[in-house]
Amino acid sequence: MTDLNINFTHSAFDPRLHLVDFHKTDANTPKALVEADLKNASEFLDNLPTTDDPKVALDVIQQFNRLNLQLNRSFGVLSHLNSVVSSTDIRSSHHEVLPALSAFSTKTGQSLPLYQLYKLIADNFDTLGADTATRRAVELALQGFTLSGVALDDDKKSRFADISSQLSTLSAKFSDNVLDATTAFALPLTQEQLSGLTDSGLALLKSAGDNYKQTHPNTVLATDYVATLDVPMYLAVMQYADDRALRETLYHAYNTRASSECTYEAGKGFDNGPIMSQILALRQEKAKLLGFDDYTQVSLATKMANDKDEVADFLKNLASHATPFAKADLADLQILGKTLGMDKVKPWDIPYLSEKIRLEKYNLNSDELRPYFPLPVVLGGLFEIIGKLFGVTFKERTGEVPRWHDEVQFFELHENDKLIGGLYLDLFARTGKRGGAWLSGFQEKHKDSKTEQLPVGFIVGNFSPAVGELPSLLTFDEVTTLFHEFGHGLHHLLTKITLSDVAGISGVEWDAVELPSQFMENFAIDKDGIKLISRHVHTGEPLPEDKLTALVNAKNFQSGLQTLRQIEFGLFDLRVHGQALGTYEDILAMQNEVRSEIAVITPPANNRFANTFSHIFAGGYASGYYSYKWAELLSADAFGKFETNPNLDQHGVFDPATGERFKSEILQMGGSRPAKDSFESFMGRGANIDALLRHSGFVK
């Protein structure tokens, strides 16, 4: 059997990184490794010893954890490839192992012998001299046993396992449908339809046209430009195309993906409606088996928030502050729309009108900013900011580093000249790649008597690719997204905890996971931060002072509308999981109910945003999408400490002393203690919403 867990002997690479030789991977190799690792771990679980010695129990659990580390690694490779270079073979291999992985996870969570070993350790923490991380990991594990149905009778355990397996398969199918429906759309554009598009937008659409010709060699196109639903290409049209009918066509295509309302023929057959109702019904059944009233209670059992009423009150309170500003945003759009001859502003007009208002209010054209944010410059400035704040250094490694695609970059992270982790960047949109941006914490930090590994992660994006001889020129939204994902990356890489269960992001409550990522976004829009990450791609000139000031002043442009959109999604998620919904029609009714309560812009009746809401139907945010706003409150409050640090005159917001404290109290602690404790240790008090309102521009 091929060994993917290759330790490079080249002196340039530390064996603790355990870099994967992606050049030798195919669809079958990681699948075979997953199956072998599953077999080893399952057999070990079947033969757990019984003991009343807590030291023996701790040793047995450490052995089992090492087997799980290897299994997680094997599946991590396969899962990652399925997200970034998906093919029929990779997808097939990925999906084939899901039922067995789900069954093993349930088997682990329902193992009474394993539960008893953990309980023995918990009852003897003091005797063992257990440190804080071990205590926290055991406490979380015991909670996990409860939520996995360890106390259920055999019939209910069997049903629980069946539900878990079905949910795993359904979530994967949901994700497949979104990807396939997105990929299926391609619209060749006439010369007339190109009116208003920017040079960079035209270049993106031409690259999409070139790709289309390569993948459809028997199709003759009368144009070099093709519109797709990949986000950079989609926005290139929606923000700048003068052709209102074209914008409407793309809007309907994008917002009916993976639904029975799909407006383009090639996208039909990927309807997620039935899958959504099945997922919600199964989650409710799982909750009932565990003795909860609904799935929201299951989800919140492991989060900072106490209950759904607290979450709903938080969201509605924030909405009350945002609504007046959202209505003012909408009024501006309607006024401009009338001057341009629009009898009524439609949703497909909003990005187009917004760009014109941004230009009028702040003399800012989003596309004109792109040349000032070449990716190499942004990355260099981001690394400098991270170095100032946290005293660490990223060093790119090229050449012999194995990659899954030529565009991928790899960096080592050093602290005091000591290697502490590694990070891959795969940032550009392409066919066969899942949409969105994310960090995969592929390999957690871990050290015990037999094993040592440093944290390694993948940051994945779908940014505007390089065109011609120029590097990728980022929109400012893409810049902010990059900072966001690096916040997750720092949380993963900077941990000092050496027990993988609670190292880095592992073990952190889901509604606190976004704290470091939202926090890092603040440095992208800080005036001194922008100076470090911007330089014209041709001239090397810094962003002109007037544009820099305008960019900072425009930070809260349409923040009212954007905030209500996030609150709408968060409340919808909370409510569809907080009660039994029998049919897909019930889901749509709930979507419309929340929309009528929160939104100030009403989309057309065929809008099916929920059908591509992968965060809650194919990701980890079920009954947890509110986490973005919840963590934004924490991050705004935490950033306020940097804005008022005692060394502001000397360092600005890049104060190393405050940065060191944020690193030591939050980033390095990982999940080794409750997130509330970490936050309060840094702040010296509990969280306060005032900073979020100020940062959002909701204070007059």
C-alpha cells in the first residue's frame, strides 16, 4: 500500500510537518488508507481493556487517539482533494467512505467501555496530576458521549447510527448539487452586453471564455467572453454591466441554483429541496432520541450561547440598531435608480447602483482599487502585520514542496527562528473547486510519548485569478476575506497546546471560532494597515492619500443592509432547526417569514438562497450561523483594546504588547478552556456590544 504519510528527508523540511506527497495521490490511494486506518481503529475499539487504574486508562486513550490522528489525516487528504480538485473519481472515493466513517464515529461515541475509561480519568484528575488541557479534553469527550447517545438503549443506538450515516451522505450530496449547478452555467456574451464592464472584469470573463473553449472543444463560440456563476466572474457583471436584462439573467441563475426553480436548462436536475427537508427531519429525530426538544438545543449545548432565546434576542436587538441605517441605504439606491430611469429598483440593480453610489460618495471605484492590491503585496503586508502583532514569520518554500495544483503556495511559520507550523494557500477560483473561502485545520498540533506533529493547515479561496502577465489583483472584499481566513490560520498554528483534542481551533465553541478571523479583518481596514498591504502593480506607488482616506471612510458603506442580511440568515437557521418542518414548502414559508420580519429588500418569489446555504446544510453551522455576528461582537470589543492601547502613539494599533496578550490568552490557548474564560482573561471583563455598534457605524 502506498504511504501518503511521507516524511521528507530533504534538510529543508522538518519531519514533524509530515508533508503529503500530493503528486503521488490519486482517488484510490487515500481511500485505501482511510479504509485501512478505519480497520485499525475499529479493531482497537473492539478490544479495549477493562481497568480500574486511571494511568492505564490514560495510556489506552492516548493509543486510541494516535489511531484517530492517522485516520483523520487520511480522510483529511481525501476530503480536501474533493473540495479543491474534485473529479468523478475523487468524489466517488470520498462519498464511498462516508458511511463507514459515520458508523465509526457513532460507534466511538456510543462505546460504553471507552466512556468508562474517560470517566475513570475524570474521577481521578488530581491523582493523575492532569493539566488544564487534559481536563478540558476529557470533559468535552464526556459531553460528546452524551450527545452521541451513549446512554441510549440498543434499538435507539442503532437508529441514531443510521441517522448519522444518512446525514453524512445527504450533506455531501447537497454540496455536490451546489457545485454541479454552479459549474453548469455558462453564458456567452455579445459585444453589446459588455458595456460598462471594467478592464479587469473583461479579463476575468475572457479567462472564463478561454476555459470554456478548452472544456468544450466541439462548441464554436462567436465571442471571447463568457459569464459564469463563479463569484469573481458573477460580480464582474453584477457590479458593472449596463445591460439590466443581463444582470437580471445572472441574478436569477445564481439565486435559483440547486432548486426546482433553476432558470437555466443545464442546471436542472440538482434540486436540493428534498435533501433539505430530509436533513432537517433527521436532525430533529436525532434531537428527540437524545431527549432534547429540537436540534437547536443539541447545537447550543456545545456553544457559548445559553439557549435559542438568548441568540434570538441578540440578533433582533442588533437588527433594531441596523434597520434605520439599512432603510437609509435602500433610499439612496432608490433615488439613484429613479435618476437612471428605473421605475423600481430590483435586487439585480443593487450591486450596480451600489458601485455608482460608492463612487459618488467616496470617489471610490472598487475595480479601480484592484491595481493597488496585487496579491504578493497584500500577502507581504499581511505577514508584516502578523509579525508586528505576534512576533512570528512566514517563509515561503518553493520547488520541491508537493502541491495538488500549480497555483498553490506553501509557507513555514517560525517563532524566534523556531519552526512551529506550515500553511498551504490555494486562493483562486477554478472549475472543480468548491465555492467560498475556508481554513481546513488539516493537521493539529500534537505531542505525546510516541508521536509529534506540528500544525499544518490549508487556506482556500475563490479569488480573482491572475490574468496574463499580471499577478492576481484583489478586490478589497477579497483582501478582507484573506485577512479573515488568516485569523483562523493563526488560531490553528499559534497554539501552545500539544493535545490535539483541544489544540488550536479544536474544542473551541463554534460561536467563538470566528473571533480571531473577524478580529483580523480590522487590520485590513485600518489606515496604517492599508499602507502596508497596498502598492500599485505597475508603478509601485502607494494608495493615494485621498483614496486611502475614502476607503477607511467607506468601511461601513451599506453596513445596515449587510448586517440585516446576516441576521436574516442567522434567524432562518435558528428557526428551521428550532421546530419540526415537515416539507420543503415549510422551509420556504419559514424563509419568507424571517425575511418579512427582518429584510428591507424583498427578492423575487423564485429566490432560493436556502438551496445553496451550504454553511448549515453541508457544513458545521447548523443552528450556529449566528456565530458570525456573535463572534463579531467579541472581535470588535477585543480590537477596541488595540485602538486604546497605552503605546498608541508609538505603535498605532500594531502594539506588540497587546498583540502578545491576545496571542497568549486567546490564540495559544485553543480549546483548552472555555472561550468565555479566554476572552475575559484578555479583556479583563465580559463582552460589550458597544464596540460592535460603533464599528458597524450604528452610533449617530
